[in-house]
Amino acid sequence: MYSLKEAAEAVGVGKPALLKAIQKGRISAVKNDIGQWIINPSELYRVYKPVSRETLPINEGEQQEPGAVFLGERHEALNEVIELRLKLDSVSELKARIENECSDLRRRLDDTERARQRAEDSRDKAFFELSRLTLLLTDQKINKDNPIIDPEVTIEAQTPEKKGWFKRLFGRG
């Protein structure tokens, strides 16, 4: 985090110009407890190109003007490093968001699987109870050796065939 003075030196502009940019909303900054401006470097470099004293080429005997920006290979490399760091930060943030979303989707899938299993168990219990009640209504006994009715067999196939009066009278059939 930069103070207003450090930020102005880092980008090669004057403090008043940087303060105007903050006041106009081009750069976001906050004041600390003692009322000094604190500027995030990524926010500063989003608007201004970074310039440092080590990367400025100064010819001997030449006086450097305040706020002057010299573009050179070092400066371009520094800009590229800063740009790559910002991209890396955004990719890391995106990765974290994707991981959170994946874990949320896994949790939802597990919840759905548990709900499906509960529904399947309830369906099996309801089928068994319906079969038991059907047997009771048709005055049939549940075999102790095989208390569960085969779900593949329909209820009509489980009930005995009723004989008509001709078959009962003559015993044919």
C-alpha cells in the first residue's frame, strides 16, 4: 500500500494530480486513522504506468523534470511484470470461485442422492404395505417363509382365479 507521496513517486506524477484523480473517482483510495491517503498499487497501476527511479534512464549532466516518464526496455519489462501479476491475481481469484462452485455442486448432488434414496425406500415400504393390505382384503395369509411379495408379479396374478358357477357345479374346468 502506498501513501499519496509514494504513489506519486511510483508513477511519476505530482501529488496534486494524483489527489485530483482520487477526488474525481478515477482511482479508489482510503484514508487511514491519521487522515493520510492509502492507495492500493494495483489500483494505481490500473490508471497510471509505473515509473521508478531505478528504471529511469538519466543521461549525465541532464536534469530530470518532475513527472517525466521515460519509456525504455526496463520500463516495458516492469509494466509486463505488473500486468502478469494482476492477471495471476485475477486467475487465482477465478480458480477459488470455481473451486467453491464445484464444492457447492458436489454438496447439492449428495443431497439429491440422499433424497432419491429416501424416496426409493418410502416407495418400497408403501408397496409392501399395499401388498399386505391386498392380501388381508382377499383373505390370504402371508407365507412365513416368504413374507415379501414379488414386486414383478401384478396384484391380479397374486389373487386366486375365481371359478364360475358351471365349473363349481360340475367340477370341470
